[in-house]
Amino acid sequence: MAKRDYYEVLGVNRDADEESIKKAYRRLAMKHHPDRNPDNPKAEELFKEAKEAYEVLTDANKRAAYDRYGHAGVDPQAGMAGAGAGFSSFADAFGDIFGDIFNQARGGRSSVYRGADLRYNLEVALEQAARGTETRIRIPTYEDCETCKGSGAKPGTQPRTCPTCEGHGQVRMQQGFFSIQQTCPKCHGTGKVIPEPCPSCHGAARVKKQKTLSVKIPAGVDDGDRIRLSGEGEPGVNGGPAGDLYVQIQVKPHPVFQRDHDDLHCEMPVSFATAALGGDIEIPTLDGSCAAGNKAICFATSLSRLRSIWSSDKGSCCASSRRSA
């Protein structure tokens, strides 16, 4: 049985460009694919015929030979490579569609990444946590190298297009009948390689430095609270936004007071006579000392409460009276 003209098979003109041929093949492949027509043996033949035409017309050398000599000008086995070749052509035609989907899920080919978040542990005294304060911290950061102006290349030279991915930042891998794109292993997604790295940053384009920041600590912070400084984390990659810095609060132990949320506790020794007859004693606070009345008691310990000496209106200081001999 004589073969049909390849252009006729795909339904395109003889001057059709590669994109038009690819679109035509996609349409026919979806229509006649054996998986979509399990009960129609003719569909498989039409699918193989379209595949064979696509393979020839998308190969510049084979297409030139076919245009000049017809079917005799191309390898008679070109269309008989079996199912593997069919799936390969199917993947080539639909690879761009799936590649675009996968690229969108990964953020595209630009390889722009947000900088990492950082954490800084900050110790504060109980008095600072109660009243609030402002302090300065020094953190490590990365800035553009002044020698190469952030290019990573030795002064007088420029980064070159990656020969592996040809500047795309990604390479295509064939898996089954899907064509999957992934980050280029040579340029790591940048699309550029640096033949002569900068002597200062060694091609990294950034150098590590120390940065001083001012941190405002609000009154009433507790151990484990975090203060977020937006945009003060690691810088982004390829123009991506910087990460955030989280200042983790750690309240130092106090020699007198034990904190219980918004309350402070301390122990105060009292004499037997004061415990039995009552009287006034001085107890420490964060602002100094104050007098607390103590009624006559018959227990070894009792609790007296002073309000409004903590940063919060709900807070209080509880002095535990301990009878001394």
C-alpha cells in the first residue's frame, strides 16, 4: 500500500513551519492515540502514520531529502522504530506543555528564590522584659562583592552563557514518554558560567559581612516570644526578595523573682514575733522596695500580694512570707 504524502497526513502546507507541524501532530496524536481508542485498530495505524510524518518533517535534513526525493529520500525504517519511537515523538510534541506546567510549579526558568529566614537569640534581663527597651544587635549578612560589582567574574571579564543549557538554566530529560525539565547541573539554574572567578568572592558574587540592627522590645515580652524584622534575613537569589529575621527572646533568670506569666514571686523571711503578732515588712520590687502589711498567722508560710508593680495592669507581685526561728 502506497504511503500518503506526509504533508497530507498532518494536514499542513508544504511551507508550514515547525510550530504548525507540531500543532497538527498534537491534534492528531490526541485524536488517534491507541489509549483513547482501544476498540479501534485503525486508530493505531493513523497514529503511527502521523508519528512517522512528524518525525520526518521536524528533522531539517530528513525534510529536505523528502521534499526533493519523496519517500525514497528518507530512511525506509524511519517510521518502523516501534512503540518506543512513537512515544518519543509524542513526548517531543507535548514536552513543552508539561514542561511549562512543571516550570510554573517551580517558579519558572528565572530561578528567582526568596532568601532564607534567620533566627537570632537575644537574652534580656527581667527588668527589660517588664518595661520594654531598645537594643542593637550584630548579625552576619551577605552583600554584593565590591570588587566584581556582584557579577562573580574577575574584573575585566564577564560571565558566559552556560554551554550545557545554552542559557536557559534548565535541561530536558526523557522519562518514558514525558519530557521533564530540571535545573541545569553545571550553572545551577543561572544560565551563566564564570570562567575566571573574582578573587575576592571566588565567584559567589557576594561576601559575608556584619550588619548592625536596632531591635525594639515591647514591654511584657516573655521567654520564647519572637520579634519579626521583615526583609532582614538572607538576600534573595537572582533578584528574589530577602528573607526575614526572627529575634527569639530569652529572659535571664532573676536572683530574687520567679516569673509566672504576668506575676512575680519572691520569698521573704519574717521573724516569729512578726508572724505571730503581725507587722510591716519591706519586700523588693523591680522599682525598689515597698512596705507590705502582714497579719498574725499561724502557718509556716503565707502569701501577700502587691498589685500594679509589673508591666501589665493584670500583673502582681506575690511575696511568700517564711517564718524564721
